[in-house]
Amino acid sequence: MKLLEGFRVLDMSRLIPGPLATMFLADLGADVIKVEDPKVGDYFRLSGEESHGGWRTAFVYLNRNKRSVTADFKTEEGRKVVYDLAKTSDAFIEGARPGSTAKLGFGYDVLKAINSRIVYCSLTGFGQTGPFAQLATHGGAYDAVTGVAVPRQIKDGSFVQYRPYPHIGTTSGPWLAVMAMLAALLRAQRTGEGAYIDISCADASLVALDREIEPVLNGDHRGWPDPEENVSVKYCYYKTKDDRFMLIQAIEQHFWEHFCETVGRPDLKGRGEWGASRMDSSSGDAELRQELIGLFRTRTQAEWTQHFLDNNIAGAPYYPLDEVAHTELFRSREMIVEQEHPAAGNVSMVGSAIKIEGEAFEIARPAPALGGDTKEVLAELGYSDQEIRSLKDRGLV
């Protein structure tokens, strides 16, 4: 039995944050039903540069293991479909601007009256309160207000977003939403009490900064470090013999001294300023940097990686994004999976990072076609074939 088998989640969100949150739930076994407008649906479906047979590969990834039901929310019969689904659901998620879903007839008060146990999550850019609640946004905005997406000037004098951490808000927001929903579902099982959850992706971006933001909050006003500043020479990249990169992180005294011994340079062991914590507090050493530049050029990245593994030295190889999927690291962790989608063809995607003993990850359902599961789900709710046919003939589902 899957961990969330038996739980039903209605998903009225679209694009990325909401579907990412419900993908995590679906991967754990929840019956996620994607409720969409019959004419347009989630417009992240629309094909783009990454099109596979007219399907956007990111959509295929975000909506795996889900079912799709369509309903015309502007009609009484269409809304009734959603209400009937809500009666049998444990959770509901939406991602529209505050008030928009309520105007359609699916606010928390309405669904709570139908199902007092329902866990209702609003996952939006800036939350339900505050001065930016009604601001129209996309993912980069959540990183802009937290200082993560830095303005970077380009050759023509204009500015683009430079993200040291790409799209942190659109990923950390869904993580928090899932955590909150699971906690609320646990309480609902124990007490029969539902919950209303307000998650802001901008808030989540701030939370994700954790130890980066704390010094700033407490008087140490720093921006992101400039590459030209004196960054620790014991915690940075060095080019290897095969023109790849190796990250060394020997800022603890024992790691540094062991590194020096194992590479035959015990004369370098005393370089650094070791505090009481036995961490190097020096900002830089230009001569030592040159020594290490030459040293790392004597071996390939693979040789340095093996050396670090064999000798308990902190660090890691750098893999360009286009190589990540082919590395032994992520292949061995089963983090890259292949799916033969009935319409999009073969699609490679990131697997589940949640590894639980006895819980094998699988893509039991491919990302659904728009309304592809409407008949099946309505039949489960007790609708007759004639009723379903009538709704479909009139374009209401």
C-alpha cells in the first residue's frame, strides 16, 4: 500500500507551483485529480521549445501520476461536478490570486460546508495578505523581492536577472505546501477538523535563504559575494588536468592537513588562520591559490574525485547541467527516469528524491490528456453513463 493511497486531492492550480506540490503527493500514492476548464485547461500544456509530440516535457513531468477532469465552472452543473468531487476529497489546492477561486464558487467556506474535514491550500506568489497579494507575477518575482534574483548588467546596458539559486520560490513554495498539507491531513484524521493553508512562494524563498539572511537581519549587511573578492582558497573551484573543475572544501583544519599530507605537500599545512572552532577564518592567500591552481592541474577530475573519496577529503566534482543526467551519482540514486508517454513519446525526467524502504517509485499514470479521466471519475462518483454523455454533449465537461 502506498503511503498516501486512499487520499484524494483536488488540484485547481496550473503552471508550476501547485502542480509541483501535487506531483509530490501523487508520487506518494495520493489520487490527484486535476480539475480543468474544458476549453483551455492548464495552459502549461501548450507546446513550446521543449515540445514532444505537441506536449511540453515540463508538463509531462509535473503532472505524472494524476488524473484530469474537466468542468465548466461558469455553469451550475459544472460547479456541481467540483462539489461532488470535494465531498470525496481529503485536500484541495489552488493557486489563483486571492479571491479569484472564491468568485468561481470554490472558496474555503463553500468547500468546508460541503466537507468539514477538507484541507484547503492556497499556494500563491505573495500570499493572501499584504501589499503584494494582488500583484500579477511569475516565478522570478518571488526571488526578486528576497534579493536572490540579482540585477546583472549586460553589454547593451540593460539588466537581466542573475540567479545564484534559480527559481527558489517556485520550488520551495510547493515543498512548504506539501509539508503543511500532510500535517493538516494528519490532524484531520485524528480530529475530523479541516484546515485553511496560506502559502506564499515569496515567503518560502525567504525561508530558504536561512543562514544567508540571518546575518543581514542582525546588522551584517552583505550582498552576494563578488567573484573578485577574496573568497577562501580552500573552498572554491580549481581547474583539473582535463579542463574540468573540482570543488575543494577543506576549511576544517583536519581536512586541510590531511589533504596536504595525501598530495605530498606537508609544507602547506600551516597556511591559514584557525579559530577555536578549527575552521579557517582567513579570507584569502594569493600565493597559496597559485600553488593549488598548479596542483589541481596535475590530475584529472575523475582522479581527484577518487582521491577525495579514498582519503576523506571534503569536496566534489562540478558537473555541467547537460551532464548531470548521465552521471553515475544520479543514475545510481535512480534520480533520472524514463517514461514512454502515450502522446509525447519517450521523456526523461527527474525521479523521486524521497527514498523510503519498501516504497518503490513508479509512474503509474502518465500526465493526463485534458479531461482524459472525466468519464472514469464521474462514474466513480455515481454519475450514470447517460448523465456523463449529456454533460459532455453540452460541453460542460
